[in-house]
Amino acid sequence: MKIVVIGDVHSNLPALEAVIKEIKENIKPDLIFFSGDAVGYGPWPGETIDILKENVDYGVLGNHDAGIVGKTDINDYYDAVRYVINWTTDILTNEQFAFLDRLKYIHVNESARTLLSHGSPRMPERYDYIFNCKGVNRLYDVAPFLQKVNFMGHSHYMNLFLLTGNNQSVELNIASGEVDISTLPNPVVCVCGSVGQPRDGDPRSSFVSYDTDKQILKYHRVEYDFELTIDKIKSLRLPASFGERLRNGC
């Protein structure tokens, strides 16, 4: 079985359309997972949700999504983020709002031996980031619940970590774009990048695919016209920095 994991779309419609096109034409997966944050930052929240509703098989609730549906306190977010969350809330239809409201914090597919969450699954409603081994090591607190592959988003980076035992982990090299995990004895944590707002210095959209039979993870990049998103943000007078950062992937 082939699984694709997309996430952190952040209302970036051109990015999502380019990624869905790539997935349908060249990967043709059995399942599409959504790792959260359909909305926030970008100018096309409703259109983004509509595409996700049509294409995603299973999804989880991102922190921006949770802000929309009142499941997290946005008072600690900085002003520009709160502004876009409030603006988004005002323009979503009831059906689009309901899509976000139905999302859970964690999805487990036991047959594929996968877990899906937005941030760390240790306390998923807190949306802790997984940036490094220090964050991964905290997952030993919930080790019995982890699966062979644990997909996460939130950081907007792409990483792969292996739990090595004794409350320790290592980061694996993903530079080749493909990692065979079939011989690895312990769970891995796969951080899946961002469709709509990558932050690792590469402006291309990023996502992950997983062949459950061969146990091979692949890391994908897709080019899209980010100037369309930048121009739309400007035309709606949303915070300009949320567009400008797309040029540099930061």
C-alpha cells in the first residue's frame, strides 16, 4: 500500500493544487493523510479546505485549525497570526468549519502500522514541536502507543528520526530523498515538511510518501507559483510577511 502525507498547507491554494496534481499523476497512492493546518497565514482558506475534503482519506487537527474551531487559545499567538485566524473564521462556510471541527488530534492506522499527528503525539493538544532528538526522546513517555512510522508536521521541516532505545534517538540522513526502513528495529518519526509554507530554505512545497510493503519513505518537492499567493495576500491586505517569506522558504 502507498500512503502520501501532506500538511501545513496554510491556505496556499497554488501550492496545494500543484502537490495534488503531482500525487495523482506520479504517485497514485492508496491513501492520502493530512497532518494538519489547512488554514492560517494564507489567502484561500475555504478553497483549501474544499480540496482537502475531496482528496484526503484521514486527517488530524493542526494548531491553526484548532484556533479556528475554538479548541486552542490563540491569545498567546502574535497579532498577525491572530488577525488571519479571525479573518479566516469569518469567511468559512458552516461546512468548511465543520470539516476542521471533526478532525481529531491523532489517527492510528494499525494495518499500516502508522500514527499521524500534527505536533508531538505525547500531549497532542499542546502542539509541541519535533525539531530534534531532544523532542523525539520525550516520546518514550508514550512508547507503547507509537507505531512503526509516526508522521508529524508543525515544524515545516523534513526530518527522519529513529528511536534507538534507552530514551535515546538519532537523526537519519534523508539527503537522497529515499530511506529504506525495513531493517530498522524500532519506531521512526517522520517529519513531513509543508505544502504551503516550507521553512527549511527551499521554497518548493514538500510532502512525504510511504510504501508500506517495501517500507520505503520518500521525500518529495514540488515547484509552484508562489508569486500568485504573494499577490493575493497583498490584495486582501493580509500581513505581507506571510507572503514574502514564501520566496525564500523561511
